[in-house]
Amino acid sequence: MDRRSFLTKAGLGAAGAAALAAPAIAQGSPKVTWRLTSSFPKSLDTIYGGAEVLSKYLSEATDGNFEIQVFAAGEIVPGLQAADAVSSATVEACHTVGYYYFGKDPTFALAAAVPFSLSARGINAWHYHGGGIDLYNEFLAQHNIFGLPGGNTGVQMGGWFRKEINTVEDMKGLKMRVGGFAGKVMERLGVVPQQIAGGDIYPALEKGTIDAAEWVGPYDDEKLGFYKVAPYYYYPGWWEGGPTVHFYFNKAAYEGLPPAYQSLIRTACHAADADMLQKYDYKNPTAIKSLVAQGTQLRPFSQEILSACFEAANATYAEMEATNPGFKKIWESIKAFRTEHYTWSQVAEYNYDTFMMLQQNAGKL
């Protein structure tokens, strides 16, 4: 018996054959089209691209029935207003970083990155297995937002400086493009934080309007050309040890989706989250060598500076915990896991990496 004859006799016919051929999930998938506003320009392919990755996965999994249209910063709303657009249902989703909304409530920043918090691996462990996603969503619900991790850059660089910074005294009066939590901490050490949009950083450094600026890391920073006007490139960016980029969804819109679509969103966000970190880990090694070849002077922050910043950060945390119960609840959870994470990390991981780095420095790799 041929296949057509069998299907006809079974009562399926051509329509039934088509149904069998379609992806199973697509058969019961309603048509949904959402808009997502990014906080990033298209030129930053790693960060902006995270939203495109999410859109691609959702479309493929639903045979094109669940589409998320991605818009760059400024196309619908400015990048730093992305969360507001989601909260007000101007758009259904955004791709942003929680610390951009530090001024509204510092609790926004905790699940993204705050000074001397967790590394990328540590914050991901807390998010997915330490209750972090649920804790953060308890807070976000007040703003009609549901959030999921959507990328990580890994530990960032400490920024570009027009002159060397060796002591805490050297930081006094320094005008630096740095905002949010890090800016508040640095103020305690005499730094004058400056809020400057990404596209305005280069001319500000070139003219001496600012003395230093932080951005992300080698791959993204090279594109912006900072090495041409600020030769000293410091590390590490202690305020962003493992910054998580988030997908924020309008809470009502998310809860109105079929359960299968909600599950797909959670899965696709998880995949996009991992994809971004992998891209940075692959691209940054080449970029840092390129920057050094073009004259960039790599410099570590001194232990004096790091220790002073650590103490200033702790003093800032104490003030916030005393006045913001929501902040305190999440920060206490992060701190508890931070202790466990760095206890374990210094055993096998640290010693293996240190040994391999020594071999690389000796030219044996």
C-alpha cells in the first residue's frame, strides 16, 4: 500500500498529512507578534545581538508563529527608558541592564551587577539555582515587569584613563564617565562621576572634558576607539564582576501567553544568556592583543585602590540595607552565596587556571 492510499483510508487525507509534517508545537501555536526595545545600538553586535538570538530561537521553535521584532536604542524609546516602556506596556519586552535604573531604586541593579559581587559563573549559579530569578521577580512585579537573564559580558575592564592612577590620592578630583552604583562608591574616594552617553565618550576624552571612562571590555571598547585618546587601560572593573543583561517582559503580556510560549521564552532566554558570554569569551582574547599592538598600556588597579573601593562599597551597602528592605533581602541572598562561591572557586578552579596561565606565560602553550 502506498503512503497516499494509506492516509486516505485512515481518514487523514491531504490535510492530515500536512499536519503531520508541521512541527508539533506549531500546530497549536497562536500567532503572536511582540516588539522589543533594546538599550543598545546595533553596532554592539554582541550585546544588541542577544535580543536577535532570542527572537530567532522563538521564531524557529514555533514555525514563525511567535515573532519578536527587535528595535535598537532610540528607535522606539531611548536606551535608558527601555524598562519604563515595558512597565507601561508601550512595548511587550526590552533587553537592558538593571543598573541603568539605579536612580529609581538601587534594587534594580542587584541582579545585574554591583561592586564586588559575583563573577559571571557565580551570578548565573545564583540566578538559576540560588533562587535569584524568583527573588528579583518579586521586586520587578512592583513595576509590572517579569525578568529573565539574557546575557553576560564576563568581568569587565576598569576603563580608559588619560593618566596613570596608582594611589587613592590620584583618584581625587578625577572626572570619570561612570554611573549608578559604581559612581556612588567612587564619590567616597573623591572621584567626580559623569553621566555621558556612549556616543559622546570619545570626544569628551579627546577634549579632556573627562579624565577617564569605563565601557565594557576589549571587543566593544576597541570599536569605540578609546585607545586613541586615553592610553591607559585599567583592570578589573570591580563594579561589574559578572554583569547580567536582562530581558524584561511586560508582566501582564507574559502571563497572557499560552503555557507553551511561556516555557519557550524561559528556555530561549537561558540559551541567549549563555550565548552572549560565550561570544565575549571568544572575541575578547583577539581584541585585547589588537589593542596592545596599537599602543594600549594595560595597568592593574593597585591593591591600595581596590581595598579602598571595597571598603567604600561596603559602607554604601550598609546605608542601603538600613533604608531599603527590598534591597536588603536580595543583597543578603547574594552575599550568602558569594561566600560559598569564592570558597569553592579557590580550590580547583583557581589552582588549575593559575597553573595554566603560568604555562602560557612561559611560552609552553
